Amino acid sequence: MNGGINPQAVMVFALIVGLTLALSFYLGSKAKSAKGFFAAGGDIPWFINGIAFAGDYLSAASFLGICGMIAFYGYDGFLYSIGYLAGWVVALFVVAEPLKRLGKYTFADALAAKYDSRGITAAAGLSTLVVSLFYLIPQMVGAGVLVKPLLGLPHWAGVIMVGTVVIIIVMTAGMVSTTYVQFLKGLLLVFFSTILTVLILQRGLEVTPKDSPLKPLEAQSQVTRSDGQVLINGLPKGQSQFRAVGHILELPGGVQKTGPLTPWGYLQAIAGSKIVTWSNKTTKADDGTTTVTYTPKEQLGSDLLQPGNHPTFAGLKQGKLNEKLNFISLLLALFCGTASLPHILIRYYTVRNSAAARKSTIVGIGSIGFFYVLTLYLGLGAMTSGSLDVTNSNMAAPLLARAFSDWLFAIISAIAFTTVLGTVSGLIIAASGAVVHDLMTTVFRVGLSEQEQVSVAKLASVAVGAIAIILGIIFEKLNVSYLVGWAFSVAASANLPSLVMLLFWKRTTSKGIIAAILVGMCTSLGWILLSSETYKNVYGLDPLTAPFQVSQPGLVTIPLGFLTLVVVSLLTKPDQKPA
């Protein structure tokens, strides 16, 4: 559902893109050297870097995916917020200052610093590429989702547009422009999300009248025929759309409207209400026709504020072992993944010293934590607003804003767009650094001057951006938060064991680090590709035939990475440290 092109949104969108590109060209003079391009010259003030941490980390998954999951499934979506935030404890107390002391431009620098090992650099560079590409998928999916209601363009056009803008940002000024784009984006996102939350609390909750056109009375369906034509409620797409949904059947005490509420009072009112949520079921006929039926379901608010409503966690309420393992595995991946993401790690090289790295991490934690508290209210507000689109969970927050004002919708959508720009820029910088600095310069010993490294990095940025565009189009239908959960699993499995053991176990050897990275990366990727969730949502196969019924691999692959490093290090001779 897009309701036509929103002119205010187009204006704000154009303004944001124009300012972003102007900033990039203005800062371009500071990205002539390799240090300037990959690490912003190491001169970013710690406060700006801390807000940029938030701008980098609060991606499309945080804003679009989490709000959408909360709006459709309640507390299960908020579990992602908790996991994302908890991971910063590891970043602050384990890796922030040591990483700054060890590194120069990339994650591979830190791992290879003590050993002068091309093998470590190759493995870490490859891991950076894989994790960056995996993390780019949900960002590009979120980009396509946003551009649809903004400009009335199809998903693929939105993905191409975002990819093109990001490539220009990176090519003009590298990490300098990326940092300031992320700084501005972080400030705007937290500020306007706060405004939207205040509006939600001021409006309070209201029972939807029985004669309201927003109240869904029957299931809705979307049919994709074998010839590719899409029918919505029996009519061609464009002639008929899903009605906006999301409403309250009953409030505590039998009242029709609560009036303004405090943050705690809002949660109490939700807990005592009866709320209509939506489930969907996909069936495929022999002729290739696919039918998705969306069905309303009455639920108690108290149930929605407990885990177990999302299909991934549904078995928790029944005590199913696989679901419990899946749940624990996801939270472990989110907790361990933050300190392992390459685009987060390289931010530590943009500040002057270890103390600045620590301070910027604290600022980042404060900003990110405050935002994640807001996501709970944004998601619940969307759930009860009458503005949900049952076919697209990723649009919950922007459509909630439109329920208040077209201008607020325009601003929130445009800011969400900048979340994609900032995060994708950081990921492409990390990936291009892995290609040029790690693989070409260090591993293959290609003799490149500083200026040549920057030039090749810009070409690598174009290639990575093109791949991200293709992946963003292919994975259009998946929720961005779920995709990010997989990226965190790969990052934590491949990178965290080596980083932690390098810092805290003196017996760690270069061969142990190489083995841990490769085993963690390959096993986590293999597990995800052969999991029941991938069989169902990506391949369209029966999930019961998948080799792995637990879709999240972290519970196995993260400990396996640590075990591999310990065993291989004990079986190999200690490295002779370079003088």
C-alpha cells in the first residue's frame, strides 16, 4: 500500500539527497590519501564519532525491521533491540581501546599486527567481504521498501537509486563524508523518533468503532498468478489495495479512549487490552499460482508483551526444544555480533587515540539505547494505529507517521532513507578496504601508491555497490531484521573468537586465528543456507526437509570458532613475533 506519491515526501527526500551529495563533494578534498579515505585521517572528534556510531549502527533493520516486527508480533521484535544493545557491552569493555591500539585501517590490521601474517590478513579480509555483503542485503531491501511510498517507484528502482547515491558518497570522500552523513542521520533519527513517540503517548489508545472503515472484518488475500499478474482481493493490483489495519477491540476498564498516557501507563494499557493482529499463510497451486492469505487474529495485549508470537519463536510457549535453541542462538549472535561487524570496527580508526575510542563508544551506547527504547513505543503505536500494511512489515514506522501528518511521514521516511545511506556507505568502505588494503596491497603485494590505493578502492566500491543492488532486489520479501540476525551470526562466528583470544590468550597462534576465521565463517554460512527458514523463505522448499531445523547457527558456530582456535593454537608452534 502506498496511497499514491506523497509530494511532501518527495521534497524532503530530494533535500536530504541533495545535502548529502553536497556534503560529500565538499569533503572530497580530505580523502586523497589512504588514511583519509579509509579512516577519515584519524581526526574525527570523539563525540561526533559516538553519534556516528549510532548513525552507522541504527540501520534499516533497527528502524524499519524492528518497528515492523513489534507492530506485527509484539515483544518478539523488541528482543532484537535488546540483543543489539547488549552487544555494545562487548564492544566497550573488550575491543574498543585494544582495537584502536592494534589497527590502522581495517579489522585485518588488528588481527595481523602481532604476527605480520599474510594468511591472517587474507582470512580476515575475506571474512570482512562476506559479512559486509551479508549485512548489505537487509539495508538494500529497506531502501527499496522506503522509495516505494516516497516516489511511487518499484522496489528494484529504489534499490538502484540508493545504491547509486551511496556509491557517489563513497567515491567522493570515503570515510570522511560517511562519518558526517552518519552523524547527521543519528541526530535526526533519534530526535524525530522521540517526537513520534511523544505524539503516540499524547494520543493514547482508542477502541476502533464498529463502523470504522479501518476495522478489518475478513481475511484479505494477494494472489500472484503463474503469468506474474498480482491480484489483491480479486482485483488487479493498483485497482484495489489492502485496507490499512491495526486496531484495539477492548481497553482496560471498558473505556473507549484513554487520553494521554505516560510511557509506563501506555504499556499497562496495552497489556490490559484486546488487540487484532494479523497472520499470513502462503499456498502454491500446481499451476504456479501463489496465494497469500492475511487473517485477523484477536490477542490479549499481555500475550503480545511476552515472547513467542513470531513464527521463529512460536515454539517457546509450547516448550519446543528447537525453538528454545533457536531463540538462545539468536540472542547469542546479537550479543556477540556487534563487536565483530567490520563497518563498526573500522570506526575506531577514525579517532585520535584509545581514550577517544572509549568515549565515543559510551556516547554511541547512550544514543543507541535511547533509540531502542523508542522502538517499543513506535512498534506498539503502529500495531494499534489503523495504518499497518499487512503485506509489508518494513513500512510500519513510516505509515504510523503518516497517521499523524503527511509532513511527519515525509520527514520520517526521508530520515529512514538516510539510515540506509549511512550504513551502506560504512559497509562499502569496509568492503573496499578489505579488497584494496588487505587483499591487494598486503596479501598479493601489489605495489600501489597512496593515490593508487584510493583510486582502486573507489572502483572496488562500485563493484561492491553493484553486488549489493542485485542482492537487495533478490531478497525483497524478507524482513530486514531477520536478515540482519543472520549477518550477526556470521560476523560473531568468523571474527569474535579470533579478536577476543588475540587480546586475552597469549598462546594464540597465527594458524589458530586463520583456522578459527575460516571455520566460523564457512560453518555459519553453510548452516544458514541449509536451515529450515532459508528453505521456506528463500528456496520455496518444504522446511521440514532442511538439514538444520534450528535456523540460527550462533549457538554452535560461535563456540566452534573458539574451540578451533584453541585446538589449532595448541597443536602449532608459537609464532616468532616480528621485531
